[in-house]
Amino acid sequence: MKQGLTSAAGFPACRPGEMLVTDAGKSHPGGVALSLRKQEFIRGVRDTLPLLLGAFPFGLIYGAVAATSGLSPAAAMAMSAFVFAGSSQFIAVGLVAAQTPVAIIVLTTLIVNLRHMLYSATLVPYLKDLSQKWRIPLAFLLTDETFAVTVHRFRQGDASAEKHWYQLGSSVAMYLNWQFWCLSGLMLGKKIPDASDWGLDVAMPITFIGMIIPFVKTTPVAVCILAAGAASLLSLNLPYKLGIVVSAFVGIAAGLMTERNLKKAKRALAS
Amino acid sequence: MTASECILIAGMMAVTFGIRYVLFALADRIRMAPWIEASLKFIPPAVLTAITLPAVLLPKGEWHLSFSNPYLVAALVTTAAGIRTRNLLATIAVGLGAFFGYRLLL
């Protein structure tokens, strides 16, 4: 991991061509854009590296579970390659093993992945000037992890017009990581039937806690996560992981109300 | 791959991509009300928390609210490490170390 970080960070400096491009860019704006794009892409990959650690056990366990679910290995890999949505893949494989009708599995996938619509809503202001040629792959590759790191990049105040390359770098890193570990899980599947007892699944909450903390900078956001957390525990009985979306709305409402009340209180103090 | 597997994957791909893409597709035509725009910043922490907290307090799908729950202990250590270090990789390393170390102790 550490080595990966260093080599990714050192990559531009290691290439003699890189400096040339930057220098030439002073007279050719295209050169600057090319170099900036590469820098953004590499930064996106680099900032996502720690999160690959959180996704790998899930890929491995997904592959192992898929291998015993009755789904063919080709179909299990095709699902990773074309659907690329961890939690819904897990649920789908479980439903396949229980011989659930296809239409129900597809409907379940739709509901489980609803949170992605909240993610894309958040990114709309930053992607609205991109061509559809960009929006399609960025949408296809959208995950919890890429979303969480990319939002921070988009919100940074610098004027870089190539921040979508950062998102692409993060997306590609997540995609390749997921395919690799799913394939490994499939191949090891029957040899490690107790993989889900190893406790590797702890990697998900740990990486997610690491992702949440940088967002908690203001009182309204703190109230928002407290409310969303409480709601997630009260909505455990909702099917299809609907509790996630419901709790998100509870958290958002609590955050908005706190923000309004704080503003009101400030105005009252000022007048 | 059987025909029904192809239909399953095509269906899952269509709905998943559809959900991820529909707002991107209309991005330049969407006019957001100011209060909706103000609510966007709460989406990442709200969704991530709603995914994470149940995974920590009900690690195997059952409530486990005690210090014999290594997921809970690791989550508390991770939170402290995250606030202290402000470094994602260090936070995750400390959290994983806490989990597997604590499980050895138990």
C-alpha cells in the first residue's frame, strides 16, 4: 500500500517528458491541459488507494459466495463488470441461491441502489458543463467511495477545470480493484468457504468512518449524522436496505433545520 | 452463461446505470431550488452514516451493544484516530489494527 502511494505520487516526476509538457504548455495551452489532466487523474487514483482496502474483502467474499450460489463464474464476473455495485451484487447472489424470479432481483437492485441518485444529485452542479461522453462513464462508475473522495476535490476552491479527471482516476481505481478481488474470490471460492467468518467485513465500516470524518466540520453536519445514525437504527426492519435512503432524508432534514435555526439565532443576536 | 443469467445481468445493469445516470443526463437542464441546493452538502455524511452505524452495532445482523463487540471497539478507535490524525490511510490502518488486535485479546 505504502509503496503504491509513493510510486503514484512520484509518477509525474519520474518521467522526463512531464517537465517538457509543462514547459511547452506556456506557449501551448493544450500542453498545460494535458499535464493537468494527468495530474488530476493520478491524484484521484492516489486519494482512493486507502479506500481500495475497504472494498477488497467485499470483492473477495462476493466472489466466494457467488461461486457457491449456483450462478456461473462467467455470470458472476459479468455482474461485477457490468453492474459494478457491491451491495446489490451481494443481495442478488443471495437471491439467485434462493431461486428468486429475475424480475424481483432486478427490482430489489433498483431499490438497494437508490442512494446513488442522492450521490448524483450532489455532483450535478459540478458536472453540468461536461459532455454526455463524460457523464456516461462517470455515472456508470459511481460508487460510495469515489463519490466521497470526489466531492472533496470538487469543493476545493482552486480553479482547475479538469477535476472530472480526478473523479475518473478514482473511478478507474475502484473498478479495477473490484474486478481483481471478485475474480480472486471466485477462484479461491471453494477453498475458503469460511471467508466471511474472518472478520474482513470490518474493513467496510472502518473505511466509511474514515470517509465520514472529513465532512463533519459544522454543527448542522454533526446534527445531521446524529439524526441519520439514529434513524438507521430505528429503520432496521425496512426491507431492501430502504432504511439507508429513509435515514439519509432524516439526516438531511435535521441538518437543514439546524442550519436555519442557527441563522435565525444569529440574526436575532445581531438585531 | 445461460439466457436467464444474461437477462438478470442486463436488467440489473439497466436499473443501476439508470439510477446513476438520470440526473447526470439532465444536469444542464436541472434548476435546483435554493433549499435543495443547501441540502446537498448533507447527503454524503448522512448516507455514509446510515450505511456504517448498523454495520458496527449489528455486525452479524444481531444487536451487539457491548465491549465484547470488536466491530464497535474498532469503530470507536477509528473515530478517535480519524479526528486526531485527519489522515485517511492512518485512520484505516489504526482501525484495522485495533479490530484484529482486540479480537486476539478477546
